[in-house]
Amino acid sequence: MRILYLSLSYVPSRRASSVQVMRMCAALARAGHQVRLCAKQSQEPAPDGDHAFYGVPPSFSLHKLPRPRRRGGGVVFSAAMAAQIVRHHRSTDLVFCRDLLGAVMADQARLPVLFEAHSLPASPLLRRLWRSLVSSPRLRRLVVISEALRRDVEAAGLLPRHGSVVVAHDAAEAPAQVTLRGGAAPRKVGYVGSLYPGRGIEVIFELARRLPQLRFEVIGGTEADLARWRPTAPPNATLHGFVPPGQLAARYAELDILLMPYARAGVGGPLAATDTSRWCSPMKMFEYMASGAPIVSSDLPVLQEVLLHEHNALIAPIDDLDAWQQAITRLCAEPQTREWLAGNALRDLRRLYTWDARAEKVLAGL
């Protein structure tokens, strides 16, 4: 198919959303589709080119549209996106959108649409746009990032009237070769991801204080995050900052145990439409699964759609530091457990959660 992919992501960007979009476009191209990606023009440099920044081949075309930072910049971007829809109307078989407004514009242009949602609509205007889209016979498919989000979309009365619904978790590239960490005793415990509230950096620092014999390597975070956290980091914890997506595989190979201390959210209170931790399917979870290192994860319910305790990860309550310490200590002492968990995670990844498998799943039957 000839696919026009519309995204709100800046390219290049450090945000996970832009990584996800670029990986999906590469997977769609590998499946034999002709892909044209339209995204926002970033001011960040990419000296080796946008595709190299993300570690993907230049197998799809990328068109970066202006989005001025000044007031009214969103209107400028929307107009540019509308122009792309008009320009490529006759050469497009499917419009693939992670942008609700772009999906609505493509529907109004009478083009078949696939809309991928990562959260519920967070405002009355967005809810009206969503209802308009899911009422259209041109919406061929709604893709949601987790079963938890599918349930909440259904509860909100926002399922499509005509098209199908597919749950497609995020994914990672399947490595050609990887070493399972069942050999030498672990020395480095790692975390890769953002450092804003809810990601568990406080948990990581407390574990580092309790386990001074181990090195804790933290990859990711903005300059502001790093300035905030570095003064409080224990001596055996290093904050490396941002690493380009195309260079992450080499960094994962240096880590022996991987932590995913997501905080539980939305418990005991009303559901907030912007509370994406209720529905998230973080890419780093799948990158962890591809790494060959064992995972210790929090017990956030949505993560357990993929991670199973004692099968492909150890699960610990986010507010029980003793359980986290015991899980890490156990992995250090039990090479067979490290290899069992990491091997199962890798097999699950290769079978269900590669980008190629995701591309096939979201387009099946269209």
C-alpha cells in the first residue's frame, strides 16, 4: 500500500513518541509498503541525518513541516498537514495517524484512515473530534496501545461504529545476536528512560545506597532533570544523560540487570484522561526484553499485560523497597534465574513484540 503517515512528533527529537513513529515507518517499509512520513520540523541537530539518528534505514520518505514556536504555530502546522493530504490524495491508499486532528482531516478528505491512540481524548474538543472520527465509515481501524486503553475507550463509548479495533503494544528491534546475562556475576544495574516524576529515580537512588557493591547506570533525562538529580545521586550511581536511539543497543550490552520502577497511578481517584501511565506500553520495556538482561519491574497493572512474574521478569510492588532489593540480590546470586528470565523475555519479544510483527498486526486484513 501507499501509506501517508501523519505524526505530531518533532523530528529529530529525544521524545519516545518520535522514536516509535520512525521505527513503525521503517517496519511498514520493510513489509513492502511505500511510506511517506509527515512530522514537525525540529530545531535539534542530527549531524548524520534523521534516519541515522534513530538507527533506521532511509527506506521511507520524511517530510518535516513547519511548527513555529510562537502563538498560532499549531495552526501553521495543521495547514501544512492539510496541504500534504491534498497533495498526495490520489497517491495514498491509507492514512496512518497518531494525530487525531490529522485523522479527522484525512477523513474529511474522504481517505481511508487508521488511527493509533495512546490515551483517551483529554478535552471536550478532542472528544468531539474523536466521536466524529469513530462514526465515519472511512475509519478502517482504531489501534490502541494496551488492553487497558481498549477497555477505557469502550467504557467511554468511543469505539468505532464501522472499523475494527486492534490492541498493539509497542515493540523493539529483534537483535541478530545477544548474550544472555547468566555468566559472570552482575556488576551494573541499569535504567533507561525519562527522569520526570513517576519514573522511579528516587527508588533507583535508594537501591544504590542499599547495594553499594553494584554500579547503577541511569541513561536518559533532560538537562534540567540531570541538574536536579545529580547533586543527590549516591556515589555508585551515574547519570549519563541522553543517548541517541541509534546508539542504545551498545549501552544495553553493558548492563547486567534492568530496572523499570514505574509508579502506580490513578489508584483510588477519578480517571484523568491525561494519566497515560494507566495505559502505557513503554518502548523501553521491549528494548529491555531484547537486551538479554533480566528485568525487575514495578507492579503497574498495564505492564503485566506483557511482563509475567517469574517468567520474563521479576515483579515488585513499587512502594516496597525491600522487595526490590531482594529481587536484585536474588538475580546477583542466581545465574540460572537471570538466564531463564532474560531468555524468556527475548523469546517473547521475537515472537510477539518486534516492530515487524506490530506492523503486520495493525495492517492485517486492510
